[in-house]
Amino acid sequence: MGDIITIKNPLDMHLHLREGEILEAVFPYTYERFIGGVVMPNLSIPISNTQLALDYQHTLKTLNPSFLPLIALYLTDTLTQAELHKAHHHGLKILKLYPKGATTNSQNGVSEILNPHTLELLEEAQKLEMILSIHAESNGYSLDREYEFLPIIEELASSFPKLKIIIEHLSDHRSIEVLEKHANLFATLTLHHITLSLDDMLGGGLKPHLFCKPILKTPKDRDTLLSLALQAHPKISFGSDSAPHLESKKLSPSGSAGIFSAPMLLEQLCELFEKHNALENLQAFVSDNAIKNYNLDIKSEKTITLQKKSQSIPLEISLQQDRIIPLNAGMSCNWKII
């Protein structure tokens, strides 16, 4: 395809944009490259009702009016069917389910996934043609958490066959069989899970900026998931799970989980797909599959043209008294937006 490629309506279907100073610092890296994306609700005050979602949507629109933020509604034990209908009425179509304690700001998540209240909500969500996005992990052994969660995924997929269910940030190759078994199951893939393994975080010394949930796994997991991305598997959409944390929190004893990958995401994906002779599939991976799988009706159009030209990924994003370290900070990337 030569040294220039144009991507139409790129989408990032899993984003953490945070609040305040961090939001203002990190958001441009996304809206400069993507027309829209799914914005996760696990803020310090979780987006657990319609008004909070609309307020956050307004904040994002104020910062960039052209970006399409698809705000996910935090599914909690106190969410009501009336609130679900209100959210749907205001155009919110994605529910996000966090198992309680599974990841950052998930303390308000659901403690027992298959409880009657949650199942009733999901039955109503199915009727409303909403989408359920799941952080699909148990609280068990870190490398097996996604695998251990698969029986719950299967139960939900079978119980609600008309409800689209997204396995977020797929990280375990053993999940693929379940993904392909159920027509209503879909998934997102991150850049870090298709390019890195646990060795990158631990093998040459601890690299806390690569600590994330789901944790990076084996080379087999990485390579199998990379193959899905390179072929733009029709049930897979790109979702970066870009999750900025201050360095002070990444280096603290608790070690905040999350990789900030937003800087130069499209450029790095171009380099990766070119390396594997799959540039012709990048459009489907970062846009077409998401539009189909999430039933999106995008009115406007954004085209991003990239040229094969070397540049360096930022070393850091400086804040007043701290900083955020991006994925692959300081490394060279062979593609550049023009």
C-alpha cells in the first residue's frame, strides 16, 4: 500500500480519560486521532446514573466538540430499571459491568454477577437493545482470571442471546473458543496485549508502567491475539484501554493498574500491521468492525492520513507536580500523521 495510508473514522472502543488536569492533558492524544470511542465510567465518582453520564459527556464535548464520546453506564447493585430506561432515552447504549474489586475504581462493581437484580437489569437491557461490556475477570490467580470468568460469560451469552456482550481487553487465548461459540459475543483488543507478554513487565526487572489488568500474559496469548487483530477478525474491535495514572501512583506500594497508550496509537498500529504485511486490514480493525458490532450511525467523517516517516513517542506527559509515562516512551515509530 506504499508509504501513505488513510484511515476513515478510526474508533477507540475502550478509553479511560479521567478528570480535571489529567483529562485535559491526555484527551488531545485521542481526539486528534479518533473520531470517537467508548469512554469508561470508573471515575472517582462512578458514572452510575444518566445525569452523571450527560455531565461527563458535556465536559468532553466542551473540550472537543467533534469527538463522539460513547459514555458507558456503570452497572451497580443499585442501578434501577427506571434509570436504565432513562439512560436509553438519552442515547446511552452501553452498560459496563465490573466485578467488584477487579480493577481500578471497581469498588462499586457487582459482587455477585448472576444475582437476580443484575439478571433482571440485563433482561431489560436486552429488550432495549443495549450493549453489555464486561471486565471479564475473577478474583483468582492473576494469570487465570479471564479464563476463570468464562463460565459466567457463557451463562450470560446463553441466557440473553439477543444482548450484545463485549469481552473487554481480551487477554487469554482460551477465551477465543467461547467468543466464536456464541453469536452475541464480541471483544476488544489492546495494543499492549497483542505486542507484550509478562516477560516485558518482569523478565528484565520490574517495569511498573506495564502493570495492567488484565495482566500481560504468555507469548502464546500475545501471538494468538495478535493474529486475530492482524486478520481483523469480524468479532473484534480495537479498544486501547489507555489508562493514564500519575507516576507517583504507578510507583506507590499499591501500584495502580493501567497502561497509558494513547500517544501515537494509530501510528504504532500502522507500524505493527505493516511489519506483518496486514496494512489492508487496519481499517476494519480500528473502524469498520466497531461500527458494525456496536450498531453505530456516524454522521460526520474523519480521515487520518499517515506517512511512513520516523518520529519518537513522547517520554512523558508533564503535569504540575507529577507526570504520566506513555507506553513505549522514547521509542521510535516509523509512521506519522500528516
